[in-house]
Amino acid sequence: MARGKRLVDTGPSRLAQLVAHLRAPPKLILPSITALRITLAARNDHFGARHFLKEQLPRIRFANPNLEINVRKMTKKPRDDWRPELQISFRDGKTETLNLHGKWSTAIVRELMENAGSAAWVRWKAEAARAGLPLVPGEEHEKSELPPMEGEQVKAEPRWSFDEWVKSHRRRVRKSREEGKAGAGQTKKKKEVKGKGKEKEKEEKEVKAKDVVDQGKAKEEEARKKAAKKEAKRARLDAPRLAEEEAEKKVALELLAKPRTGAAAVLP
């Protein structure tokens, strides 16, 4: 007969550990609320809220099986400026929003239970104080976080919730587009003005060139007129002399035309 294998004690199973975590005190009963909605970054930020989602929200679901829980994991870029939040909806219709920025998951649980916990939470606080136990398991490590080193910048608290930031971002995008359109319109107008300016400059150059040509023609005409006047004046001054010379020529021709007699006939 084959010998059976020896069983090795490996400790509590994963399932047993999970059940123990869900049932660990205090029991997070929330009878006065109907819904929870948590908004946080999907990665790279909002570490306390993400730990709350992983460690504490399953305990809340276990203690409140009928509670409506909505989780919004949103993509968050380094330049996006919005904070994680937990919105609580009460049975009387009121709502309250908890700012989760910079808070540990245990601190988020305490704040939630202080706002909406049952009488069992009040009893647990008294019992934990008498026994010297932490209100929420793990809160003893909250103060163990090292302070920022000298010169290290502490990240400022974001001013927007996610929904406010989306609206603001859309307004900024719309404003940027409008400014872009206005800039394009101004650029187009400037180009039109510049084009008109070039056309006007071209027209002015053409007018100047025409004026230069006209001025040249006017000068030539004026010079021609001056020359004509000078010639006319010279003709008037030379008219008596020319008339006298013409008369002398006429007399000389007449004398040459007459027959020679006497001594004049002998002369060459």
C-alpha cells in the first residue's frame, strides 16, 4: 500500500486572509447613506485614494451589500490640476463631498465614518480608546511618513474637482480657439492691409514715374518753346540787316545787268 504524502502546513490560505481582512474590526456599517462615488487618477497620482480603493472599499462593500458604489478612474496627466474626491449621498437627499488630496486611506475611512457611521462606530471608538487600539488598522503608520527634505517642493493642493477642471479646461480650449480664430482674422486683415498698402505703393510709384515722364516732356516742350522764341527774336533782329543786304544785292545785280560804256567797258 502506497504511503500518503505528508501535508505541509503553509499557514492561512489567501481566501482565509481575505475574509479576515473583511471582518476585521471596526465593521464599516453606513446605514444613513445610499451611494458613494469616488473620483481619482487611474495611475501615477492620488496614492492615498488608490490605497483606499484597494484596501478599504472592499470592507465597506462587505459591511454594506446594498450600498451603491461608483468608481471613476480617470486618466490624469502631470499638468492636469484636479483633486481626488469622495461624494456621499445620504438617504435624506443631501450630499457631501470629501476632499481626499494628500490623505492616507485610513484617514479617509475615519472621515467617512465620522460623517456617516452608525452607533456601532461610536461604540468602537470608545472600546478602541480603552484598549489602546487604532481606530482603523494601519493608521499607526500615518505619522511614520517622512517630512519633505530641505529644498524639496511640496505639491500644492489642486483647486479643482475633476468635473470643475473639465469645465475649466473646456473653457480654456474654447477661449484658445477663439483667440486663435481672432488672431487668424487679424493676420488675414493685416495681410489684406499689407496687400492694399503694396497696391497703393505700386500706384504711387506708377504715378511718380508718370509725373517724371510728364515733367521730362514739359521740360522738352519748354526748351523747344524757348528755342523757337530765341530764333524768332534773332530773326526780328536780323531782319533790317538782311533787308539791307538783299537791297544791296539787288542793286548790284541791276548794275551788272546794265551794258558798260566808256571807260567802264574797258575795265575787267
